Amino acid sequence: MAYIKVDNLRLSYHVLVETGSIRKAMISNLLGGFVRKKKDNKNIVTIDAIRGVDLELDDGDRLAVIGHNGAGKTSLLKVLASIYKPTSGSVRISGEVESLINTGFGLEMEETGRENIRFILTLLGRPINSIEQEIEEISEFTELGEFLDLPVRTYSTGMQTRLSFAISTNIKPEILLMDEMIGAGDHRFQEKAQKRIEQIAKQTKIIVLASHAEALIKEWCNKAIWMEQGKIIDVGGPEELWASYIKSMTS
């Protein structure tokens, strides 16, 4: 059975800033959480990105994470994805986790599209006996045809985006972490990409979605949390919590 259990999660990190700069005044809004100065070095501040978060999800849960930019939504997803290590607290997860937090893989410009697919799949730890089949599946989805055998430097930005998207979404996870929806290529390909995401979501046991898209939150999710400055300030159903969130921005 898939589950996520988070107890008193905290995440802090240090940032070097220039004394008296505008960036120092803005840093709380940019990175989220509380800002604390180090007593022995005024140019180093500590960002408390996540502060005492508790969370429990089981099979069938689709959680919307609501909040302003810098509220800690992406930081929470990155801890769940093991990209960030918690400063304190515990995170227990059962089930295969895949994240669509950032699909902008660092493609090697001098290598072909096909060579990039093979390398990234190997880097992601895919079983050797399944890589060739995945290469064909990804190649077909990109619709790049003969361009896959040309260096990526010859691709347009849209073609590179297609390739990255196709690689990152060739997954069958038990737990899916998503930060907003993904744009990929022209309008027709975006529709195709949207259908792929929806298909992945239907097969997934648990979804954690950080988003500002009201329709998506209401359609996909059955639970919601509202985060501000690294803390969960409210919990409830997606519709009621979204209404409270919107009301807070207009009051």
C-alpha cells in the first residue's frame, strides 16, 4: 500500500546576500518562509522554508497544495522527492515516487536526441533490459522523426521541450509529485501532453499537486492544504479551501 507520512518537517538553508541590497529586502518573498540573520555574519541569512509540517496521505488521496509564490509548496515537493534533505522531522514514504517538478533536463547539445534519451534513462536508473523499449516509446511520442538522429543543437526550443517532456513523463509511478502543469511545444502537442499527464494521474495511487489552477485543483484533488511562510495554515476540501484562499487575497 502506498502512503506518505510527514511528522514535524522542517527545512532551513543559508543564503548569502549583499548588505543593504534590495534583494535582501525581497528575499522572503522570493524564497518563502521566515528570514533569520546570522549573528556572526550579517551577510548570511537563514531561510526557514518549511516549518513544522505534518502530513498523512494514503491510497486514493489527491492532495492540492495551495499558497502564494514562496509559501513553501515547491520546497515541500522537493523534500518528498528526496531532492532536499530535511533539517529535522521525519518523512516516511511507501511506494515508487516520480516527480514532475522540473522537466528541463540538461540535454547534451552535441549528442543526438536518441543518445540523450539513452543517457538520461540510464542516469535515472532504468533497468538495462527495458531501456531500448523505452527509447522507442519516447521517440514515438516526441514526433521528432529523423531529427532524433541529429545533434540536439540543431533543434528548435520547442523540439527540445518535446524531448525533455517525453523523457520525464515516460513513467508509471505509485506516487506522483507535480508542480503546476507543464507546457510542451505547440498547441496540438500541448493537448497531447495534457492527455499523457491525465493518463499517468489515473494510474497513480497518490498525487501531490502544487498549483494555482483552480479548475485543475477542483477536478483532480480530494484534499487540500494551504501553506504560507512554510507552514500549513488550513486543511480542507479543495473547493472550500480555494475559496478561502481567494478571499484572503481580496480582503
